[in-house]
Amino acid sequence: MKDPTPAELAHIPAPPQTLFFGNTLDSLKDLAAFTRSNAAQFGEVYRVRFMGRWRVSLTSAEAAQYVLTDPDKLFSNTLGWDLLTRTFSGGLMLRDFDDHRAHRRIMQVAFRKPALDSYLDLMAPVIGPLIDEWPVDTPMTFYPAIKDATLRLGANVFAGLPLDDPRAEELNRAFMALVASSMAILRVPLPGSTYARGLKARADMTRLLTQLMTERRGGDGTDFFSEMCRAEDEEGRAWTTDEIVAHFTFLLVAAHDTTATALTSMIWTLAEHPDWQDRVAEEAAALGDGPFTPDMLERMPLTERVMKEGLRLIPPAPVISRRSLRAFEWAGIPIPAGTMINVQVGVIHTSERHYTDPDRFDPDRYAPDRAEDRSHRFAWTPFGGGAHKCIGMHFATMQMKMLVRAILSRYRIAPAGDAPVHWQRLPIPRPKGGLPIILSRR
């Protein structure tokens, strides 16, 4: 499918671009400020040139609902995530329509309630020892620590790897290189380049998972990776090595990356707002000292409000991409077939149409008497929507609540210094500097 010509897109407003980089550098420097400025100037529809291609941004909850639920089968995921096709090829988010549905049906087994309950039982006794490894009364960087913890937990519950298995760390290194390569401006595998490191990471991950497959295919393991190695489609065909690698890589995204970003935003906001930290810590203490049990998930409403506010302010996927298969119209503006479409989740999450004082940290906006996130079905959409809604969102919510309870039952959290925290939003949000904090014993 061909991209629309510049002439076919000329009627759609756009900010100024530089000759070689278009709007790429502005987007990478401060995506939140750039997209909000464009939305304020141009409204619901505008275009930018990012990574060498024109992309049309849609900035309203209504547009998000139309694109993500896709009632007319107008939008392709496979063609929309063009920046991920080499490093994450074959993953669930890069499949469309019936093909996507068939593969998701098998993957969904890993996230149904019986599976989630078994993961909770696996994680409950090991989260505490992981958290106890963190330094006390001295500065630490939270983001790499929680990335390590959530990946080790994910490798344990989904692949049956012990927490101290060095292969979990190898997976983490490869995964981070893969993600970083998706935003490489120079998309040529020159030696030592970010893009080349991503391609090598893909090869390393394939090698590691292929070794694991050899161990698991003839066994009777009950972890999900073992189940994947024995899985068959509706025609009785086993998944290929490439399919297993692609799906397990995506599973790590669904199960750990969302959690790491959301937990980091939660800890950041709680460190900055000690009154809310005390309220959430009291809620955690009221659960008692025993092991975490499934019923506790429903007894943490304040934790859930803080989690929702963190996900609103720092959505794990600030932009959701698609490509139009046919021409359509939005807000009176014709958009041609083949157009790259960006749903601007970050703009929707900070819209005054839905949120009072949207830049303020205010978890009570989710209280039943306010429920600002319900002003529109897609006013709060950190997990996407429609057929491609994040498959790991319930696992992420469960793991976040378990980890927050473990952290706040042990520690008080304070910022390590007075410097403001700035966030890099692409490809996956993370705090610049790693979020320095100081933990002290309660």
C-alpha cells in the first residue's frame, strides 16, 4: 500500500517541519508538550512528519473510540506499527482481524481468572524478598529496580524461570535493546548503532527462547511458555519457533512493561504527595500482614485511584498507531487511504473536556461521586481499546496492587533531591535519570 502524496494531505493542518527530520526531534524531545500544543492550535485533526513519514493525529475520545473499536474494519495494526515490524515482527499487536483473533484466543488463556489466581499465588511469597533487596536511607533509582523486579516476576510466572536465573537478566537486556531500537532515527544496522543493537537483541532473544523450547517441548511444565511450546491452532498445527518467539516477546511487553511504567509513575506521584502516600499506606496496612489473597484486590480503592491517575498522567502507550485501509473522514476532514494514523492518548488524558484541572495530581477524580474518567468511554484509555485492548491489563493491575502494598508496608518514599522529574515518552515512557528516590523503613 502506498503512502498518500503530500498533495493528498495538504489540506490537513501541520506544524512547521525541519528539512531532514520533519517533526521527529520535537516529538522525541517532549511529546506531551508538542502534541498538546498542536491539538490546541489545530484541533482534532493535524499531521506531522515523524520518522520520515506523514502521520495524521486524532486527538479526541470520539476519534479514539472510532479507530480502536474499528466497526468498519478500516484500520490495520499490522501496517500501522511500521516502526516495530523488524524487531517485533509477528507479535500479537502486529496482526489484524481474523489472524489476530485466532492468535489472541490462544494467548488469552494466560490471562483468564484461573491463570491470574495462579500467578498471584506464585508472586505472593517472592515479592517481599525482591523488595527487601533495595537499599535503605540512601538514594536509589527506582525505574531500573522495578524493571528488574517485574521482569524477573514475569519470567518466573510465564516461563517458570527461577528469580535468580541469569537468563531472566539476559531477557531483560535484550528486551530493553529491542524497545530502544524502535525509535532509532537511523534505521540502518551500522555497527554499534541503536538499530543494530536491536536486531542483535532480537537474535539473542530468539537463541535464548529456542534453547528454552528444546527443554520444554517434551516436558509437562504448566507455565505458559511450556503451554505455548505445545499449543496448536484450530487446524492442529503447532506454533513455529518464530511464532513462539514473537508471542513471548509480546507477552513480556503486556505483562511487565506496562507494570513497570505505571508503578514508576505511581511511586513518583506518591513521593511528591506524602498525604496520598500516607492514605495508601494506611489502606495497605489495613489488609494485615498475611500473604496477599485475591479478595484484597477489591479492598484497595485508594490504591486503584492513584494507579488510575498515574496511568492518566503517564500512559504507557501515549500514541496508538494504525493505518487506514480505505479513505474516511473525521471532523469534516477527508483522510485518504494508506494514511498512518496516530491516536493521541496523552492529549485525550489531559483534555479539559473530561478532566478538571487536568495537569493536577488528583486521584479523587475517580471517586464515585466524580468519575471523570467515565465522562466518555475512551476518556481514560491507557490500555487501548477494541479487539487490541491490552491483553495483560488485569495482570498489570494485580501486580501493581501487590507491589504497592509490599513497598508501602515496608518503606516511606521521598524524592532524592529537589530536581523536577522529566519523562521521556517514546517509545515507552520512562523518567529521565531513572527517578532517584530515598526509601526509609516505616
